[in-house]
Amino acid sequence: MRYAGLALAFVSSCCFAFSGPMAKYLNAAGLAPIEAVWTRMAGAGLLLVAVLAVVRPRALRIRRSMLPFVALYAVMAVAGVQALYFVAITRLPVGIALLLEFMAPVMVVAWVRLVRKVRLVKAAYVGAVVAVVGLGIVVEAWQGLRLDALGLLLGLLAGACCAGYFLMNDSFGDEVDPLGLIAWGMTGAAVVLAPFSRPWDIPWSAFTANATPEGGITLPVAGAYLWMVVVATVLAYILGVNAVRRLSAAVGATVASLEVIFGAVVAWALVGERLGVFQIVGGLIVIGGALLAQTATSATRPQAAPEPGQETGQETGQETGRQTGQETGRQAGQEPGPEPVTTAG
């Protein structure tokens, strides 16, 4: 389970990494950043809803009691991250805004410890901090720093929404199908962002042309858009949600920091953005932090003391069944202890 979760988180980060570079092709074709964000959310939401309506319609059914959760997910975990980051970069350098957004791992760790009252192993705390330090080096946070109070607040709010994305993915149970949550979350985000992006004013003819970002290679805009929707959004979100549910919000958020590194590599390959010494060094630090954080999932949970009857061999049939159940849970890594690593609360 742990290694499957890590693999999903890793591939999800790779998929998310294409979103920025592919959006540059839409920007080069004449779309504003907020317009590119809206087309991404709308296209991904409609695609996933349509596919699920045919192959898995039950996934789209949301209980009335869960409607507030789904609405909050759409507003905060999807639209909030996108919109707040977009506004933040109009008042702050992109690198600073990106660093603030990826403060999410530290925020998640703080929430899990202080609010959920879950005691994590030290690797989760240290890994989150190390990853953020590495991100600061990657984006060269010390370059062109100008502390605009509103921009700083918006960037931190984007990070908080990003943290909410991981926490919410870790909190819902069987009441909501993950695929349905993602589908309605993206569709709802497109509705929320519509007044800001004004889709009726988007230059739709741009999707029929080719585009060449400065220093990059030429690609069809429609091809870049489809890749951004299918791979960098639908597939990335599906893998990311399932990764968090196999790991934890704290570990999943830290491993997701690898998106910055993968994004830099994709940007270098497609749009000619070169990696400098700081990007390479910072990237290695981010990877180290992510690897350190993932060890939190292998922390041994306290094992229950053996029943007196188990020690003497005089247990009753009921005690024998309980012991068998405990052994089964221990083998599955699900044995309860007084201080569990992860909760679904």
C-alpha cells in the first residue's frame, strides 16, 4: 500500500508538471493566464463528467449531506489554488508566489498535529521543512524580493487552499466516489472562475493555430491544450487523490513538491527555460525532503500488548479470534495504536 501510494504520488507530480509549460502555449496564442486556467478546468471537468456518465454513472451521484463538502472542494481545493496564485503573481515575483503556494506541506503538517491531534514521526516534519527550503532555492526566492503585503497574503492563501486540497482528499470516506469528487470539483471550479475569466471573450480561434513560446519549440495549440487537460489535469488529479488516500495528507503534500522539479525539466525541454546551479541544487534538496517525508509512512505503530490469555496459552475461543484479527491487521499495516500516523478525520 505504501509503495503504491508513493508511486502514484510520483507519477501525479510528473503529470502536474506539464500544466505550466503547456499553458505557455495557450498564452503564446493569445489567451490570458486566467483564461488558460478556466479552459483547463472546464475542459477537464466536462471530459471527466462525460466519461463517468457512460462508464461509471454511480460515481457522479453525490449524497445531499455531502454537497457542502463537494462545493467547498470545488471552491477551495481547485478554484482557490488556481485563482489566488494567479492574482498573487500580479503583485509578487513568480518565484516568491510559487514558494508561498508550496508552503502547503508545512501547513498540512501543522494542521494534522495541532488540529487533528495526530503525532507524526519526525521525518514528516523535517521532510516538509527541507522540501520548502529546497523550493526556495529552486525559485531563487532572494532574487527581486519585494514584500507587497496583499501579494504576500494572497500567496499564503493559495498555499492554504493547496493544503486544503490534500487535507480534504485525506478526509472523505466512502460517502463520495473520488472520481465523482474530482469531476464535480473541476466543473464547479469552472463555474466559480467564469466571472473572472469571461469565457465569452476568449479568442477560441487560437486553438486552431500553432504557437511558439519564446525560446521553445512549435506545437499545435490544440495539442498542447489536450495534453494539459487529459494528462496534466484529469490524470494528475486522479493519481494525486488516490496517492493521498494511500499515504497521508502530510506525506502526499511533501512528495507533491517534486512537481516544481519535474516542471523545470519539462520547461527546459519544451520552452527553452534552462536549469541553473540553484535549480539543480535546490531540486536535489526537494527530492531529499520528499524522500525523508515518505519514511513517515513506514513508521511502526505501537502494537497492542498481548492478552494475558495469549501469554499463557489459555485464551478462550473469543480471545483466539481477537488475536487472529489483530495479527491480520498487523500484517496489513492497519493495527490501531494510541498515536496513529494518519487519520481520516
